[in-house]
Amino acid sequence: MPYTVLIHISNEEAVVGEIDELPTKGDQNITVNNPRKRDGKDLNFLQADVSIVIWPWRVINFIELLPSDTDEEIIGFVRE
């Protein structure tokens, strides 16, 4: 299940993207799919057609997990 995250990079604007799994304490970097600005626009320091970026932990201040719409439980009415 992919997670939508907000990554705070040192001396840069925060980046939104998706990661496939949460990082572990032994990881040296993080792989982000679909990196973009908070408003959905392209990042000015990446090429226009880039869809995956690998950032080393040394440039990341912290990461926020954003809520996803797929986590909601659907409750319907059932006739007995």
C-alpha cells in the first residue's frame, strides 16, 4: 500500500510524493514516486519527466505521513 508523504528537505521547499513502504532504521535513502510541490506543480530543481527520486537521509529534516482516502472503512446497509 503506497503512503502519501510530505518530505521536508534541507534548504528546499517541502515535497509531496508517494512511497511504497515506510522507511526502516537501517535505510540510507528514501525512494519517492511522483514528487511534486504541495499544490501539485512540478519541482523546479527536477527535470519535467522525472517520476522517481532517491534522496539520501542526510538532506531530509523530517517526513509527514498524509492521510489517504483509501483508509476509510465503507459501511453499507445490508438486508437480512
